[in-house]
Amino acid sequence: MDLTNQSINIYLSDGSVVNIQGNIIEEEYAKLVREGKVDKIEIHLQ
């Protein structure tokens, strides 16, 4: 498994989807997770 090619999809409560290339959720999105404004997080390892 090539762990250098990772991505994260964050599904927000308002219906939008944020795609992050890499394996770090930045502060603005981490805050939304803590506030309960995220419905789902998908982590893709390729």
C-alpha cells in the first residue's frame, strides 16, 4: 500500500463535501468536526 497517496473526504451537514489531499485535517475542518457540523468522514488509502 502506497501511503503517500492519501485523501480525506469530509461531508458537512450543509450537504457540501470537502476533499483534502494528504492525511491531515486542517484546523478549520477539525473545528467543524468538534462542533458536530460533519456528517461523515471518508479516508482513502491507496
